Amino acid sequence: MESNNAVVDGEIDANSSVMRHLNCLQDQNRATRRRALETIRNELLSSENNGNVVAVVIRPLLRAFSDPVEKCREIAIVAVSETVASTSEPCSLLQCVVPTLVQRLAQPEIVEPSEELRLKLVQLIRSAVDRCTLHVAPYLNDLVHSA
């Protein structure tokens, strides 16, 4: 029973730590946002917290795709890409990820100014298609237009 309480306490600690960094994503200081994104990315990479943290951070990470600072956008894109590649349930993320990709790539005018980040977004699409195969079908039309 004690080990079960330790797991719950660990989840609470991880979530409170992540929540603190999620709040920093709204900060005006670009260095604060960058540090917060790097910390969130590291938290996502830790295997013990991955399942618990993904649901909490995915939408704020996707909002960071529109950050005015290119490095912050890059960290957010890499974090989401790594999450799609490593999580046990990547298909559950499609409903959030695909509309953001369409917003960044499939507009009449280019929304993402950085060519390197556009490449990373296309690689994210490929990773999602590779991992989710049949679950991508409802999003296929949007994905084809965005890539």
C-alpha cells in the first residue's frame, strides 16, 4: 500500500512541477518561456511520467508553435515530435496535433516563417502517419493539404 501512495505522490509532484512551467509559457520574457519549454520537454522524456504529463502539456505545447521566438517554437515542435514518437498512445494526440499542423502549414500564406521549422512540422506529420496508420484516415485530407 505504501508503494501505491509513493506513486500517487510522485504523480502529484510531477504535475505540480509541470504546472509551474506551463504558467511560465505565458511569461513576456523569452528566456523564461524557453527554459519552461526545455523543462517540459525533459519531463516528457522521462519514462515514468510520460503518460501522466502528456495529457496536461500537449495543448500548451501546441500553442507554443505560434510563439514569436523561433527557438521556443523549435523546442515545442521537437517536444511534440518526441512525444508522438515515444508515447504508447500517439493516436489519441491526433485530434490536437493535426489542427495545429494544418494551421501552421496549410494556409494560403505561409504562417511558419522558418524553413527549418516547416521541415520539422512535415517530419512530425510523417511520424504521426507512421505511428497511427489507420487512425489517421479521418485527418488524411487535412494532412495532404498541409504537407
